[in-house]
Amino acid sequence: MRIVLAVLGLAAGLWGAWLALPLVTFSPSGTVSVLAWLGGGPVLHDALLAPVVGGVSFAVLRWAAPAWRRPLLCGLAITGVVGLLAVPALWRTYANPAATPGLHDRDYALGVAVTLAVVWLLVVLVGLVRQRHEKAGPRSAG
């Protein structure tokens, strides 16, 4: 089964490379822009996002009340993923908004802000419910 998955993964990677090949201009600036686009996500994740979310997560585990730990950690993880996914859209929208009309002609900053507001509202609600259940103590069966 692993061999089948490996072959399918390799085939999908090669197909993606084949589709990306026309986008690559073999000039120095084109190659640099493609490499920046392909490498930017992993570098941004490994150099900035993972250490920040990891450090804040350790602080949450140390100082947050037990009822709040899981909701806060979930909120941090979701915030990190939303932020990482939003970078390309925000970058393209604000770097050159007239370059690609259509898909990018919406307010991505507002969408990200609303998404994060909903996530953190849910974090607060779940934290409050967990705190209330924790204070109420275990229910007696019977």
C-alpha cells in the first residue's frame, strides 16, 4: 500500500511540475520569482510562524487555567494556519491590485479579520463553557 501511495504522490508531483513549467521563464528574474513563490511558504512557516505559535503555546500551557488550555491552543493553531494561507492573497492584493482582476478584487484583509474574530469568539465561548463545567464539578450518576 505504501508503494502505491508513493507512486501516486510522485505522479502528482511530476504532474504539478509539468503544469508549472510554462510559468517558469528561464530568465534570472523569472527563476528567482518562482523559487521565492515555491520556497516562501515553508520559509515563512519554519522561520516565523512555527516558533511564534510554539512559544505562545508553551506560555499558554504554563499560565492558562486548565479549562482554557485546549481552546486557546486550538485558536492559536487556527490563527497560524489562516495567517499562512492569507499571505499570498494579501500580498498579491496589496502589492499590485490591478495585475489580476477577478479573483483578487475582494477585501481579503476584511475576510481574514472576520475569520479570526469568529475563531476567537468561539475560543472565548468554549473556554467559558469549559470553565463553568469545571467549576460545577462532576455530576453524580443517579
